[in-house]
Amino acid sequence: MKKLIITAALTGGLHGKEANPALPEQPEEIIEEAVRCREAGAAIVHLHARDASGKGAGDPGVFRRMNEGIRRRCDVIVQNTTGGPGIPLESRLLSLEARPEMASLNMGTVIFLTGTGEAKREVPFVNMRSEIEMFARAMSEAGIKPELEVYNPSMFAEVENLVSKGLAGEPPYVNMVMNVGGMGGFAGTPENLLEMARHLPAGAEFNVSGIGKAQMAMNVMSMVMGGHVRVGLEDNVYYRRGELARSNAQFVERVVRLACEVGREVATPDEARMMLGLPGL
């Protein structure tokens, strides 16, 4: 079976240290977490930028500090987000100026829920076809590999659109985001993951992100199916029920152990570059 690519999603753009004090927010914290995740077995780190107060931002200077700091310390693949609910479209595009090897590219509109109880609110994250194509062209022109973020089966129409126009990358790399309800996506169940996988384009590599309590089950299913996995504090602040995770690396260490149990050897960053068609540093 092919080697397993592990992505560590270090911080995200919605919850912060109020959800888990171990979640990194500022560039130096994120750089340290990236290095620890690489040492634990991650091939890719997925990055969001935050401002000095910890709020999600599209500041290319912050992305540049993180990208350059990580590259000085290790060989992990840097993947910048072009997402971020609440961040203006033009600001989301600025993360590409930091010249990551990869960038996330959302394949449609979803609704995120933040807060709890009476403080819970809906945050729309709109991605129209014209905008998706604009982001894909910008990545193609800069030599940046897109990771195609799919939250439900209908979004595969946008994947197919990019494939037909030569904008999906070769091979296409699809991240299937499996939710625990309330986010406008497909719930993280075995049946739903199998349904999503049926829509993958020919020749695609796929990754699976399980949100919240769905994370470990989706990790294991993806490994068994021949896919890759994403873990990290962006997606889940708990290591197990009632126990906050100590770090992103703790999640990586666990998935490396699970990979060994199911017979999947873990890919190094250079092996992941070969598998995903990246030119390398």
C-alpha cells in the first residue's frame, strides 16, 4: 500500500486559546509547533495567520514570517490557507504572496458555527465558482499546488470543473472534510465517507479531515481506504473525550502509531512531494 501523508492543521481561524491553551496563535508558536510535528512524522503543515490579538487574518507578512521560519528549521511542506470565514476575499488571496508549496482551495459555500449556548452564531463562508477559478489560476501561475477542500458531495462538481480546465493540479489532491454536524457539511460517518470517495476524480490522491470527535475514526478509515490524513488543533482541541490535547504533535504521534498498526508506512516530506507532483525546494 502507498505511503501515508500526514498533514498537521496547527491553528485554524475560528477558535483560539479559549478553547485550548495549547493552540498556537502567533508566528513563533506556530513555527515551533510545525517543527515538532515534522519530528513526529507530519509531511505537511497547514497554516492560518492571526493578528496580534489572536484573530484570524489574511496578512501576507505574517504568512511570510511563518513560512520562512519553518523552512529555516525543517523540510516540512508548507500549505497556506486561502480560507477563513469573515476574512475578505482579497485578503484571503494574499497568503499566496508568501510562496507556499501548497495552498487550500475551498470548493463551495459552507456555514460555520462558533461559540456555545446563547453566544452561538452562524458565520457564512461563501465561495462562488468564479472565485474558485480565480484562486486556482493564481495558484497555477505561482506554481502552488492546490488542496481541494470538499465538505459535501455536491462540491465535487467544482472539483470536476477545475479538472476539466486543467486547474486542479496533477494529480488532483482532494481533502474530504467530515464534520460533526452544524457546519454545513457532511457528517463524519463511515457511510458518508464512502459516499464522498465515490465522487473522487480518476487518478486523484485524497486526504480526510475529521472534525471534532470524528477525527480519529475518519483517520483510521482513510488509512484503510488508501487515503491520507489530517490531524491537529484546528480540527479538534480534544485528544480524547474530556481531555484537552497537549499539542498538535500529540495528534501526529498517535496517527503514526495507528498507521503502523494498519500497515501504512509514513511518508517523509520529500516522498510526499513526489506523490503529489510538487517540484520540491
